[in-house]
Amino acid sequence: MDPMTAVSSYSQIANPATGRSAKEVAEGFEGLFLFQMLEPLEKSSEALFGKGPEGRTFSGLFRQMLADQVASARPLGIADRIESAIEQQQNGKIQG
């Protein structure tokens, strides 16, 4: 997907009718990105959460919560760029 299509898709998600703001959508995307980056953590967390399906479940939940908390601080700047692009799209400054 090219960047302009992605911005257009996200701007449709972030609107008053859906109840989600551009900020929420942007932080959600950065959280998803961080969640994927933290995947190696899951392999090393057996000592903390145990082995088997239960351990994988708790490890995944921990990874998701960690990614969401880190994303809310916007350390990578991805959310800032996405939020700006969505707002520009909604204000008609970007032709999609």
C-alpha cells in the first residue's frame, strides 16, 4: 500500500462518526509497530510467564501492554507523522 492510500484509509477510520480521533489511530498504529518489534521478547519470557499456551498468552498480553504504554509516549515519531497526515487529509490539504 502506498503512503497516500494508507493516509486516506486511516483518515476514514479517524473521524467523528467512528468516535476515534487522529491521535488515537496514530498511537494505535505506533503501538502495533512496537508490538511487532517486541516479538523477540516473547521467546525470552518463558522464565517469567512459563511454557505452553498459558505462558504464550500472558507473554503476548504483556507485550501488547508494553507496546501500548511505550506508544503513548510516541518515542519513534511514527504517531506524530501519521496524526499530522490524517489531519491534513481531513482538512483537504492532501489530495487522495
